Amino acid sequence: MNSNTRGCVAYIAAEMCGLSRVTYDHAQSKALSVSGTVTAGNIDVYDFDRSCHVSGSLENLYDYGNKAHIQFAFDGEKFSGYDYASKFHFTGTVEAGFVSLYDYETSVYYRYS
């Protein structure tokens, strides 16, 4: 999955777990430029880098920048999903002020705070 989509997923995961907003992408050493509303029933975040929304329900998000769906599931502080743009799964955790996301496309862990 591309770095902007990963950032949006990390932002949504943090919000769903009650973590104050993630604002930094450690892999890219830069601030995230994502903002929006995240509730259990409705998600609408805006990615300022790509000038697009990622919105919908957790089970059926749509990334307007990639023109593809993202499937997302939560189990406590753990999450998983599938990015239809890259055709790869992802998993992650939210704990101790960080979001850790593993992208199966790149086989790398990404960290956000």
C-alpha cells in the first residue's frame, strides 16, 4: 500500500482506539497531513498530500485517491485489513502512544506517533 494510504489507516486506527491523533510518520520522517472524523459508524478523513478523502464505514472504506476500497477490522487494540489498490493485507496494533502497521506488500513494519 502506498505511504499516504498507510498514514490514513494509521490515523483511523489511532482514532478508533482513543489515541490522540497520530501526527508523525517515522518511516518517512515527516508529519502526517491527515485530519477528519472517525467514529465506529462513520469515517471521513482528508489526506492533504493527495487532496482526497478516505471515507465510509470500517468494513467498507473507500480511498478516493487510489479509487479503491479498504477493508478494515478491529479487535481491541489490534487491527487488520485489505487494501484493494495494492491487493495486499495489513495488520497492526495501537499501544503506548504508537501505531505499528505491518504492510504485507513491503514486508515492513511502519510506526506512527
